[in-house]
Amino acid sequence: MSAAFICDGLRTPIGRYGGALSGVRPDDLAAHCLSALCKGLPEGAREAIDDVILGCANQAGEDNRNVARMAGLLAGLPVATGGITVNRLCASGLDAVAAAARAIMAGDAGMMIAGGVESMSRAPYVLNKSDIPFGRAQRLEDTTIGWRMVNPAMAADFGVDTMPETAENVATEFGISRNDQDTFAQRSQSRAASARDFHAGEIAALRVEIARQPVEFAADEHPRATSLEALARLAPIVRPGGTVTAGNSSGVNDGAAALLLTDHRMIERFGLRPRARILGMASAGVAPRVMGIGPVPATRKLLDRLGWTLGDVDIVELNEAFAAQALAVLRALGFPDDADHVNPHGGAIALGHPLGMSGARLVLTATRALEAGGGRRAIVTLCAGVGQGVALALERT
């Protein structure tokens, strides 16, 4: 079996909802990453790319027609290079990386691009057709995030809690206090602020139009200076007396990321530099109403397959969907709330969470953290809507 290596990667800056990237189509966001990634390739390498795999959670608007294929064509990849879009909601970008790695390990590909894209700003409203011919019972649905067009059996058997409601469920079930959530959120913001230069090294700036003026957008837009006092003043967003707020939740964001994966043959053929090896991925299901704890069984399953313990892991990139779920995961796995090696450069509460992009962004960040002296091994893990967790293992080469 071949080994799969990450040789390069980059991402757009992450934009706020309705912010700097809201005027950029998702296929163009992804194409920007693919184009920038390919610029640094030696002659002939672009033609050797077997396929493009991108994660995307929405796929209801401008990203609907297999955004990976469209982005590849828009980026100038050869017409012969295919593209496929995968969807595991928040973990879509991570699944794309894993799928590319599996193709390489199986010998079905030698060079792949994998990543993810999401424009939550541009997610459309959709109009349901009536259940009866010529009926007038149409319903308008917002596709930005969460449930829509719900199956009544799903609602009856499993519930259709919104994402913030699932975080409140986790907070209640695992005893996560409001103060602990706010403290975690403030730490994420602080770490992200201290890591601006680190994150700048993975960003491919792009030109956007703001107030009808062209501007180079080169830094993440979501992080903001805050304090525990300011976070404590925010009102709960689920119910009175609740603990989940806009300040201790991830954002609604836009962005794209792409990574170059290869086998040994392509590394030798084109003189590429392997930066990390992908060792495996595991997924697991949990009850949808507490979807945030999904990383716990997924991580345990992956560690068991690899014969690792958590003590063997030097970097953990855990997607911060909500402070409540991140803390529940950390405590269940036996980490302290402020573990230095978990999201050492901040997480999604500060940086933002463009759904289909985030998993790929976390792999890129983990790879660069290992390179920067963070150790030898990393775990990347996310929860996903409808009750799932995914985890992927990396090793520095």
C-alpha cells in the first residue's frame, strides 16, 4: 500500500457573514485556492493531478453543480482532471482530505488536490414545491445552516434540535458552566490574536470589492478583541437562562482551503517536499441532539486502530463549533480545559467556521504546527450535524 503525503496547502482568509468575501461566489473562492496552489508546482505537475475532491456542506446555490469540478475548470486545471464534491456537513473538508489520501494509499491516484469551500453569506433561500399538484402550500427555507425540509419521522425519532440547541444540550448533560464556556472562548480569541503571523503563512490573499473599491483581503476577518466581562454581558441565544451565546460559539463564515496530496513516486518525479503523512481516519455516530461530542468516539476509534494513546499526540486541532461541545470533548478525552497543545493557535470561535472548509483548514494548520516545532504527531477532529464525529491522524515527515 502506498503512503499519502501532504506536500503543500493554503487557504483564503476567513470572512465574516456578509463581510469581505460575501461578494465572491463559492466556486470562485475554491478556484482561487486551486489556482494559487498550482502556481508553485513544477512543470508538468499540474497535468499529473488525478482528481480534485472538495467538501461543501450546502450545495444549494452557486455551489450546486459539483463545485469541485467547476472550481477545477475555473482554476485552469486540465479538462481531463476530474472533480467530486463530498458532504459530511461540518466535517466535509476533512472527509475530502481522507478520501484523497485513501485513493493514493490504494494506488488509484498519485497526486490529488483536496480541500473544502463554503459561502454561508451566499447560501440561498429555497422554495419547497407543494405536496400536491398545483398546491399553494409552498414553504421558504433558509439554507445557510441547520435543518430544512425535515422528515417527520426524523423529527419524531431523533429530534431536529438546532446547532445552538445541541450545544445547550451538551452543556446541560456534561455540566459545562457559562463561565467555563466564556473563558474558553476568550482563550481562543487570545491565542488567535497571538498567532496572526502564523496564520498569515497559510493564507493566499485575494482581491475583493468593498464599498465599490478593490481591496486586497489578506487576513482573517472574524477574530475580535474581547474580555471575559464583555462575553459575560452577551445574552443567551437559545433560551433565557441558557449558557450558549454568540461569543462562545463559532461564526457563520465564508472561505476555502486546498491541499496537495501525493505518493512517493510523485514526490521523486517532481522534487516535491513531503510535509506530513496521513496515517488514517475514523468516523463515529452519536445522538443528533448532542452532536458536539462526536469527536470523542471518533478519536478513540482512530487511536485504537493506530495503537496510539493520547499521550502520543503532540498537536490536537479540535473544531470549536461551540465552547460547550469543545469543553465536553476535552474533558471526556482527559485533557485540561486550557491544554497548550489543543488549538494552540486559536480555533473556530475566533477564526470562524465556514462549514465545508473547516476540516481542510484544520489539517493545514496542524501540518504547519508540526513543522513549526509542535512535535511529530497530530489529530484533527470535528463534530458534524445529525450526530457524527470524524478524526484524522498526521505524522510529520
